[in-house]
Amino acid sequence: MLPSLNNPDLASVPLTMLAGNILDPLCPAAVKNISEDILNKLSMPVIVINHLGNILLTNEAFGKTMALSNQNVTFNFENINFSDSNLIKLLDYGLPVTGYNDNLRINNKTIPVKINLYPLFNSERHRLGLVCTLEDLTSSSNYLQLQQRCELIFNSMELGFIVLDESLKITMLNKFAKVHLGCKESEVIGKPLDNLMQEFFGDANPISSALANQMELKDYEQSFTLGEQTYYFTINTYFLKNENNQPTGAIITFQDITTAKEMSLKLAQNERFAAIGHMVGETLQGIGNPLTSIKGFVQLVEKNLNEQQKKDLKSYIDTIFSEIDTIYKVTNDLLEFTKPYKIKLELISVNELISEVLTLVDKEVRLQEITIHCDLFEPSPPVRGDRHQLIQVFLNILNNILQNMPVSETLTIKTYIIGESSKVTIDFIPWPGNHRPRDDESGGLSVSNRIIKEHRGEIRTVSDSGEGSIVSVILPLCKLSAVPENK
């Protein structure tokens, strides 16, 4: 027997009796008509099928539910076949099929349905057929699809969501929240929010405290340190309320602003450095005038000395001039480092640039009896850069090398391109001993590093025990066809 019908006037009428009357060949025609009329008044879609699997009747609710304009339209199920011998065997044994989900195909439309099949027998236990009831699952299916789409959107958002119930227990959280909070869903669902927040805030939990006091947080900024990494978030909270304006839960959203925060901190730091640079620049410019006065007075004193005094004081006076020149050089390098400089780009031959720089240090090379060996790549690699600045870099490096090289040594300068690399490398070999350059002795190495970085390159110093050091300047190689003509 099937469950009671929804229609109160038909609540006491079992479907099996009505369908049995239609299927029983011995049942009077009048009773068949009455039974069919009652079936058509039911709100439940019903199909009556004989023992051979042929459909004898579909009621009006079936046509309405399936939106059929014609009750005689042919239809079938995706999986169930009423003529299937195995299904017939089950039904012949009197076994019902209930709660089976299938797809009903009508014309070009597919409708998800839940099917119940009940076999019907006569008084002699011969199966007359079966009655089939249907439940349209379209709305449930649509809801499920909508839920799946919502979950997909929910989990793909670059924003953390935590949903709480009235007692501030976690009922849902998205993928972003799980990843950034380092938790699994099974570990936090149904647990108080305080348990999760304890790890990040300790006992001073501003989020739970605000929610407990019916306060909403707006763009509240908070940092968390996980391991060695510090993360920055903005947090917002929203209350969920019923029709009586009573809170039924809450939603917490948080957004990762770590990158923006770090950029802001760096910008602030750069502004401080710029202010310091400006102050240092003004201070260094102020040093120049006293130095000029000191040098002038020393020259005046030297001029008024007799020959014996000049001879006795020569080493001291030379030292004074040397130290003044050193201060001049240091202040000029620092001023160059703090001054903004606009790069003037042009097409430059690396080999020609090296030849030009070697001419500038020729006197020092000859005095130290240094042998320069050039192994230069041909054709000369072209780069796009500021000639004046690149000359300054190579001069700084060569001066640093020459100041530390013993006499009668060999310095190798090599240019090359590795494979199909888009970069050219200039090696200075060797850097004597295990000595590595320091900013205070390298003739403006900080300035050189800054210049090469502005040219999208880098300076590398590699030391090998007992073999000295190699200083490499790496610059982007410029394709000739890509360089606009310099006007």
C-alpha cells in the first residue's frame, strides 16, 4: 500500500486499488472509468503500466508536472526500462522499487525525477502490472546546482569568509580562510570562534570581543606572524538578523593586504631615505667650502716657507693635501650617490667602452708594470646605456683592482655571451688573494651597484680560495634592430 494521498477527499483511497482496477481485465468498465477519473484528480504524477511493460495510463498531474500539451506524447526513462526482463523478475516477486533517481526524457527535454514502483497482483497472485509515482526533482536539482555554483564562487574568492551561528560557533569557511589560517574544515566546524582566534591573538581577541558586544568591525587592520612571515589583513564583521532584527549569526571577512602593506612600508622607508639623502647632500656640500679654505691656506703657508722649511715639512704637507683630496673624493662619491640622475641611453659597444676605460688607467698600469690581457668577444656585444655612467663603473672596478694588485701581475678582462643568452658578461680576473671589496675602499662600489641596477644588470664578485676573485658585470644585450637611432 502507498502512503496516504495529499488530497483530503482522497486520503482513504489507495493507489494500488485504483491502478489495480484499471489493470484487471475482469473489472467492469464503469469501475475502470471511475478509478481513472480519481487518478486524474490526484496532484501526484502517476503512470499505470501492464505486466508486459506497456504504459496504459498517465494522469493529468503527470502532464501538468512535465508540461505536456498532449498526454499521448512518447517518453522514456534514462535508466529504467519497464520491459526489462530483470526488472520484471523483481516485480514478479512483489519487490517494490522506491526512491530511485532517474531522468525522464520527453522530446528534447530531460527532467530529473524520483521514481517509486509498486507491483500489482490479482487475487490469484498473478502480477497485473505496476503503478509508478514520480516526484519532479527539477527545483531540488536547480537548488543543488545553485549551491554548487555558490560554493565554487565562495571558494575562488581572494577574500576570507567565516560564517558563525548565533553562539559564535563556526558553521562554514571558504578555501582562502582555510589556507591563510592554516586550518582544516573538520577541525573548526562546530567549534567556537575563540578556539581558532586564540592562536593569532592569544587572550586579547578583538574579533570575538566585538561580536560578543554586538559591535561590527569595519576595515580593522591586524597583523599575524606565522613562522618568520608577517601577514597583514583588513577585517570586517557583519551580523545576520531575522525579521525581528535579532542576530542569528555573523560573517567575518578578511583580505590579505600584505603586499600593499609592505609596499607602503617600503615607500615610507624610501621617503625617509630620500629625506636623509637630501640632508646628507646639503651637509656634504657644506664640507666643500671649509676644505677649499684649508687647502688654500696650506698652499699659502707652503709658499711662504723657506727652502729648508719646505724640505723639512714636505712629507707633512703632502699628507695634508693627500687627505684633503681623499675627503674630496669621498664627499663627491657620496654626493653622486645621493643626487638623482637621469640616464641618457645610447647604443654602446662594450669592447670600445673597455678600450676607452683602459686608456684612462694607462698611467697607473704602466707604473705598476701590470699586464692587461683582453679576451673580447667578437663582434663586439652591443648594450644600451649611459656611456658616462658605465665608464664610471668600470673605472671604479679597475681602480679598486689596481690599488690592491702587486706589481708585475696580469689582469685579464674578458667579454662573452653564454649560449643564446640575452646578456653580456664582462669579467675582471683576478681580484688578488682572497680580498673582497668593501664600500669604503672600492672607489664607490655602492654607486657602481646602483648604476648597474638602473641598467637592469648586476655586479657579481666570486672568490676562490688561493685563486683570487673574479668581478663580473652583467648587462642586458641589445639587439641592433631594436635600438632606435640616437638623434
